[in-house]
Amino acid sequence: MMKPSGISEQILGRSLGFLSDWEEGEVTLDDCLDTLRKENGPERAAVASLLFEYFRHKGFVDSLIARHARRDSIRREMRLLLCCAVTQLFFQTGLARQSAVNIAVEYAKRLGGKGGGGFVNAMLRSILRDDSFDPSKIPSSFPDILKERWTARFGEEKTAELLARYASNPPLSFRVRKNEDGTEIPIPEELSAIPADLPDPAAGPFRFLETPDPAALFRSGLPESGKVYIQDPATVMALSLLGDRTVNGRFLDACAAPGGKTILMSDLAREKGWRLSLTAADRSRRRVILLNGNLKRARVLCRTVIADARETPFSPGTFDCILADVPCSNTGVIRRRPDAPWRFSMKNLQELTALQKEILLSLADLVKPGGLLLYSTCSLEEEEDRIQAEAFVSARPDFVLLKDKLLLPGASHDGAYGALFLRKDSEKESI
């Protein structure tokens, strides 16, 4: 793909490139955002915004293009260019519609010559003249497969709530950590931060806030200093299952990157006086580098390892507590990962549940008798949650399911599932 000139064309070009990689299954939206976070160019935020808005309204954008194409097929690069341009026209501010059309037409000429420019120009002007498609009257842009599954499980009213929730922008939530001496870290008034609702009052001694001004938060330097950590309140749900239990000894976060739950566990241990030796592992070298950076900023002492949770270098019975925050379909965090519903399929779900099963069975051997295994997803799908938990204890009768919980998305938090297992101790049969 050619390198476009000018900021606006660079935004279009980068977005088009990411969408092309996404369609080929090479990357997720998260991967794109990870790449953008490493850059300092002026187009970074605009590219991220365009991608978010496209996936949030993908059904509408794609159907609008198909309605006006008047041909059986469109060259792939031209179709993706139209996806970006239509998203800019209907769902982004800051760029006049005429300018958006002109930029797309010029870019199309680079892709397909004068004919390509003429085709894109005709398509976009036809779309703008179409009064029958009003994006404000379309409550959601969502694949039927998830709507049907959720309606069957949660009912029409709850499903409508979920779809409306997922069509909105999520708040920027962050957790306020404490100073080394245990005192509260002050938050500048200019952030206009308000308390975020914890999904469970017993979730732990955590303070979450949300701000309407993300730029002010980053200007404050608090995230970079490690004094606050940007994460959703739902991330505490799995650890909240520990309740009043005391957790000492060796702890493993087996799918740890980018490190939010490892840092949570470290802070929880310090607050409760637990004596923990932390290890964090992830299969991706790139993500372990990200993990190390976050742990360093948070001043968390933790050993990190590049390792697949299915084939770790650890000996059986090494850990007193293991957290398995496994790869999943992400259907509980669609506000933050709006490409997730468009990646969802029964085939993909079956592959994920098989992977989760492998991870759980592998990690089970690493838990000491009498030790704990925490299973966590950000999925709302039964196959990845309760059904997976029940299948695990059937396969491993030396484990018992102590408790589990499904959290549906709320105004201040995402959706999540957690399950807590205990490995039976032959010398102590009582639970």
C-alpha cells in the first residue's frame, strides 16, 4: 500500500491498513491500539477513533455501502476505503463532509487511478443524498448471532439493555493506588473525577474513579508515575472471590499481560498483609515487554516469564494460588473492544473453549494441594464460563468449585466471569 501525504490522508491510510490486517485475521483491534500507543504522531488518536467508530457501527456502514454499490463486488481496498470514509462522514466530527469526500477521492485515485476516484466520489455523494438511512435511528449495529444467543439466555429486555450499553462510549476508569506509607494519593480537581461503581461492595479495598477528560488525566502524569492504573472496575471481580481467605506463598498470574490483575493482586496483598512471591507469565514476548513496563511504573516486585500457559517451565505443585485470566471471546467488554462481536462465531467459540480447557488442565498440576485456582474471563458466554468451570471439576475431581459469579456490564463497569477452585488436600479433606 502506498504512503499517503498529508495528515488526513495518513489517517485514512493507516486506518485502511489496520482494517486490511484485521479482515485477514492477522490482528485484533487491541493489537492495532498497542501499535498506535508506541507512536507519537498527530494521527495516532484520530486513527484509533476512526477504528473504534467503524467497528461500533460496522453493520450500518457495511449495509450502506452494499446498498449503494450497484455491483456484485468491489475491489477490497476500495471497499475498506469506503468503510473508513463513511465512518468519517457519519460518526466523526472535526472534518467537514466535503473535505472527507475530497480526501477519500484523492486516496482512491492512488489506489485505482481516475476510475477509482470517480467510483468513490459517486458512491459517497450517493450515500450523502440518501435520506432513508438515518444513523441516529439505528440503536445498535450488531451481529444477529449474539443477539439471538443473548435473547435466549437473558431475555429481550436485558438484551436490549446490553445492546444499548455497547453502542455507547465507555467511561475512562482508573484505579487510584496508595503511597508506600498507605496514605491516599490526591487526585487533581481539574480531572473532574467521580467515583465509579464497584461491581461488588466486597470487591476489596480499591478506589476507582472515572473522568470525562482523559487528556487531563494523562497531562497530570499520574498514569506514567504508577500512582493510578487505567482499568475497568470489573477487573477486581475475580480476585473478590477470594473473600476473607488469606493467600500467602507463591502466586502465578499465568496470562498476565498487560499486568492489571498482577498489580491488583500485589496491592491487595499489601493491604491485607499477605506474604506473596509474585510471578507473571505471558506467551507473547511483545506483551511481556509491555507487562514489564507497567510493573516497573507500578513499583511491583514480580518475576516475569515468557511462557505459554499450556506449557509452563514450572514444576508440579509450585504455586499456592494461580490466576488464569484466559483468552476469550471478549463479549463482556465490547464497549472497549467493538471488533469483538464481528470476530465471534461458533467455530471461534469452540476453538477458544478448547484453548481454555487446555490452560486450566495444564495449570491445575501447578497448584499445591490445598491451593487455589482462579479462573477469569471477560465473556458473557456460558460455554466459556459456568460450563467450562463445571467441565474442569469433572475432569479434575481433585478440585472443587468454591464459588463463581457472572457480572453483566453496567454503567461504570464491563462484564466478566470468575470462578474459584480449591485443590483438595488429601491430608485435610475439609473445605
